[in-house]
Amino acid sequence: MAQKPKWVVEKERGRRTAAQSTVWLFGLHAVRDALSNPAREKLRLVVTRNAADRLGDALGGGPEPEIADPRKFPVPLDPASVHQGAALEVRPLDWGRLDDLARPGAGQAPRMVLLDRVTDPHNVGAILRSAEVFGARAVVAPMRHSAPESGALAKTASGALERQPYLRVGNLGDAMERLRAMGYVTMGLDEEAPQTLHEAAVDVADVPLALVLGAEGPGLRDRTRNLCDRMARIDPAGAFGSLNVSNAAAVALYATRKG
């Protein structure tokens, strides 16, 4: 039997590792929403008496709760984490394939959000929340150099992580090319773009649209920028000022939504 190429072996090893990894979600809201999500594989639930009372019937959606002393909470969390007496060990969600999430139906103008190396879990969590509010199909990020699913991300997302697809792909540029082949216009945000978001929104109102945002500071990488069909900027009211990436995503989703 022929030996598998090294890159194939490494890819399969990465998939096995991801399948075996677990995440600790914390905070009453994040834990309650995960317990209510039938697609979420739940492994261990640790709560204080007070948290158990506050979660109430939601506890029925998970494993038998372990009642913990709030002064010695036995969960491997960052000491700064505000867990509110509730933590749930889970496996990451499997959102399936990009093609299935993004495929437009007849007469539809879906929105996707693509993140180029946005690593702050709080920013990604806030973007997921905005994506859910404004009806984006999915938030897409590269597997490397992006925020993984985590307790901090889930807490900031305020439940959206359980409902809003967060798809991490091997290569963001390849994902952009795939979306373009499906009829999407790819539009990057950049403060030096020649067109304002208000102007650009008129032209993309009725087409499938992928909004592409880069990390604060570095912005979009060269290949990402080159794969954008158009660029747009969000102008401040005065001479100075800028938005962080999560706020920019919310503004762009609102400005470009259909109807």
C-alpha cells in the first residue's frame, strides 16, 4: 500500500485532534444556551447551588450537574473569568460545509462575514452576536490565526455561538474564491477605500454579499485584499476616530442588509 503524503497525514491528525478537543463554557447565559442546544455535545456540568437554582429546568438538557463550592470552583478557567457559578465542558460545534451554509436560493441576497486573522475572542463573540441579529448566514475565519471557540468568545456572544454558524476554514482566500464562484460579491472594509460604505451599499443591496474584515492594525492581507471585488470605508463624523472590528462589522451588516 502506498504511503500517504505528509500533508495528508498532518491534515487527518488535525481533524482527529479537533474532534477530541473540548471547551469549557462559563457564565449563566452561555451555559443555559448550550444546555438548550441539541446539537451541542455536553460532557461535564459544574454549578454552584445558586447557579443551579437560576438555571432551573435548563439543567435537564445536560449531564448530571456537579454541585461545587463557589470558593473552590473545580474548573480549569482563567482566574479572571466571571463564571457566575456555572461551567459546562463541551465539544466544539460542527457547522458543516461552507457551500451548504452559503448557497443562495432563488431571489435571495444572503450575507456572509469573513474575518482575516481576527484573534480577539471578545471581538469575534461580538461579531457573532451582530451576525445573528442582522441575519448573516455564517461568520467564517481561517483555522490558524483566528479566535477559536472558547468560553470567553461564547460569553461575549451572549448565546449567539449556539445558533450563529462560526465556520473555521483551512484557507480564507480559497473560501473567498468559492463564494465568488457561487455568485457572491466580496467587499472588504478599509479606512482608505475610494468608496464609502453608504455608496457601496446601494450597489450590493440585491446580491449575495461577503463582507471581509481584517484585524485592527494589520488590516487585510494582500491576497485577501486582492480577492475583494470592491472596497469600502466607514467615514467618521469628524476628522478623527475609527471603529473596532466588531463595531465595524455591525455597521456594515446593518448598512448592507436588504430591505
